[in-house]
Amino acid sequence: MNLDTYQNLAGRTDPHAPGTRDALGNGALGLVGEAGEVAEAVKKHLFHGHPIDKATMTEELGDVLWYVARLAAALGISLGDVAVRNIDKLQRRYPNGFSHERSRNRPESAANFAHNPRSGAGQGGCGGPGPIADSAGSQAARMEGDR
């Protein structure tokens, strides 16, 4: 199945309209919750001796995929585009396949170290969350109507 087809079909079971605050929150929080269920099953397998049930893991990974698809839709992003951009990034990062050396010495790592957006430097203080913005600013305009 094509990823964009999956995203559209998954949308039939989502009560939240794409681009809304509820769609964004449900997508992000649901994704974390379902990823946690996958991690919990792996933890129990590795450290508690539980078997991995592939049927259950297939369902849990499907739930993760559903939330990824819905979060992308909430942001107006095609799931197919997410996949293509991720492969492009990985091909740039590891042109000859994964290597530990390239993983430790990535050019973008030096740039990220110089400017870490998670440090809070240069970010607003108490104003609360602002609109969601993409590189063209069009997403911020779409989300502005939801407030």
C-alpha cells in the first residue's frame, strides 16, 4: 500500500479535523503512547524473558503508524513526503550505507552543537505556544484560524 493512500484511509477513523489543535495534540500524544507500548514489549522481552508476539507487535506498530500518519495530516504534511525526505536525508548522511564513523562525525552534528534550539536561548519566555510554522510560513497561517 502507498503511504499517502494509507494516510487518507487512516483519516477516515480520526474524529479530529486536520490542522486543528486537537488533531495536533491527539497525533503527538497518541504517537508517544503507542511508541511506549512498543518499547514496553521490547523491554519485557529483553529484560523479563517475555516472548515477542509478532501479531501483537504488528498491531502496535500499526497503531504507531496511524498516529504518525495523523500527526503528519494535522500539520498538512504528506506521509509519502515524510518518507521521501527521510530517505533523502539518510542517503546524504550515509551515502555508502550506515557506518559508525559517519555516525560519530556527521557534519550537521557540529552545526547543531553550535546552535541547539532545545537550549531555550533566543526563544520567547512566558507567551505560551505560538502557531505551527513550516519553512514557508503557510502552516502558521492555516493554524491561525483554529485559535
